[in-house]
Amino acid sequence: MDLFSKCTKHETLNKARASGLYPYFHMLTTGQDTQVVMEGRDVIMLGSNNYLGLTSDERVKRAGIEALEKYGSACSGSRFLNGTLDIHVALEKELAEFLHKEDAVAFSTGFQSNLGIISAIAGSGDYILCDKENHASIYDGCKLSYAKMIRYKHSDMEDLEAKLKKLDLSVGSALIVTDGVFSMSGDIARLPEIVMLAQKYGARVMVDDAHGLGVLGEHGRGTAEYYGLEDAVDIYMGTFSKSLASLGGFMAANKSVCEYVRHVSRPFIFSASITPASVACARESLKILQSEPERVRRLAEVSTYMRNKLKAYDVPIIEATTPIISIYVYENEKAYIGCKLLLERGVYVNPIISPATPVGQALLRTSYTATHTYEQLDTASKKIAEVVKILQDE
């Protein structure tokens, strides 16, 4: 069989395109905001992770422009060699201070962060306990580590403890890895119980707070701040591509852990460093987050308002309290149809189908921004209710 034969026999993809329901790679001709132009149509954006609304903030854009003018377009090398700028070091220091950790390491992308952290920290003979609904980058980091990955049922603490009990920690170490806010459902990890179990069984805790930073906690420091457990999390992971309106990712931990990762993490050592403009935009966004914590409160208000609107329309949603509101449509094809119908009505949402969700639990994933207006939410919720009713009646 020819290696490329699979490329022409992608049945799901071909079927979606043939039926006019293909929901991916829609082209924007404006910047990311609450209202965008997508393929010539004005659209309310409910599919972005621009939680604090900073991608269009003039201060953030100016910071990126100034860095581009000073440092050029790229660093032309890895951080390990010629690619470390003073602003990389400053960003890491600012992140560590903000998150109340000794040190931080910046990676070129969020996906790469999980690959680089997990594969460096865990190795052959170690164990990684992984929530079944963790992000794909966590799973790939586990594979790259050569540690034994053990999945536990989503947020099921009895199952996690049962798995921990079976480990032989005389020959290996254990790391519990969890999303802080789960990206598909929007629910929050049961961090107090995870920490308790980690302490009971001698495991370390890593939290992927890609969707928690800038979202949870009084100051936007994420899931650990939300629970008052900042000292109990060993490794934070986060991204710049969401609340911090840039591109890249990071870890924050004690100094010895960060130094170790800097010197052994292959994804870190063998990748070009974050571009100067991206660093500057992340730094400015972090500065705004710290000086304007009201954005975090506003985001919570927007999320609660939209959740209540959808409930009032009897739209079936996953119960959560974060800016991610996922709507049940159950069948994969209905997720495609729902996205198409909403786009035609001027609302963009994301389709989530199996295997990203269990079979029969397809979703329309919506996410919100601190800068969404109530008028936009009123319009969007009405359109969503209309489309969900159409799907239910089919």
C-alpha cells in the first residue's frame, strides 16, 4: 500500500466538504476581536480564547511594534545559544513574580511547553497520572517522556487514588498532571483533592493553566489562586496565546526545576526562541492584567450573563462557571450543521466532535471575552437558541 493512500481516503473530511458542512479554516480579514469579518461576513466571535480582550488593545500592539523596531523580526536561534534577549529574561522574571514562584521558563508555543516540561521532568521508570480530558499536548508530552502514563477518569478522585495506590514508588516517581480549566467543558479541576492525594502518596502536581490564567482568581493568577493553593502546585504551565494576547508558553516552578528543564528539555533547546514582538506583547498584556484586575471580574460577569441567557432559552449547556460554555448537540453532523447555520446568522462557534468528545456527545463550544458587549451577547444567544431548536427538531 502506498504511504500516501490515506491522504485521499479521508472519508469524514471528504464527506463534510461534499455536503457543504466543512467547518474549519474560515478566513478572517480583520484582527481577533469580539466582532470580526470572516469570509466577507460581519460575525460575532464566540470561538476565541482572547479572554481579556487584549489582542486589539492599542498598548499591546504598540509594545509589539516597538520591539520589532528595536530587535528585528526574529532571534534566529534557540534560547540555549544565541536566541536569548534581555526581554526574554525580563518576561520570565515577571511571570515568576506574578505567580509567586522562584523562576519561570518561556517556550515558543503553549503546545511545546507541555512537550518540553513533561518530557524533561518525567522519564523511564516514572509514572504520570493524567486526567482523561487533559489537553492533547499533555498526552504528547507523556509519550515523549517515556514514563508510564496512567489515565484516570475525568475529575474522579476515587479513581485517581485507586491508581496511586497501585504504584510502586520505590522504583519511580509520580507526577499528577491536570488541566486547571478543561478546554472543552469549561469545568475546573478538583485541585484541593488532587493536592491532598499528591501529598498522601508522595507525588508532584503540575497544572496546565492555559485557560485559567487571567480567568480565575482575584488577581487572575489561575486555578491555584482560585482555590488558595498557590504554594501546593509544583509546576504551573500556561500560554501567551489566550489571556496574554500573544504567542508562546511557559512554566513556573522553583529555580532548580526550571534550571534543569532549561538544560535537558529537547523542545526548548532545539527550537528558535519567541520572536521579540511576541515577547513584548505578552509582557504588556501581563502588565495590564496586573494593573486592571477588573478585567477578570468583567469576564466573569460576561460569562454568567451569557450562561443565564442560554439557560433562559432552554439551551442544553455543560454546567460550569468559566468563560467556556459548551452546548450539547450530541451528533457530529449536527455540530457541523449548527456551526454552518450560526455562521450564516453572523455568529461563529467551534464544533467539538468525537473523538475529542465521547461518541454521542458532540458540542458547540463557545468562549467569551471581557470586552463582549451585552448587546452582542443578546444577539448571539437568540441566534444560538434558534439554531439549537432547528437541530432538536430534525
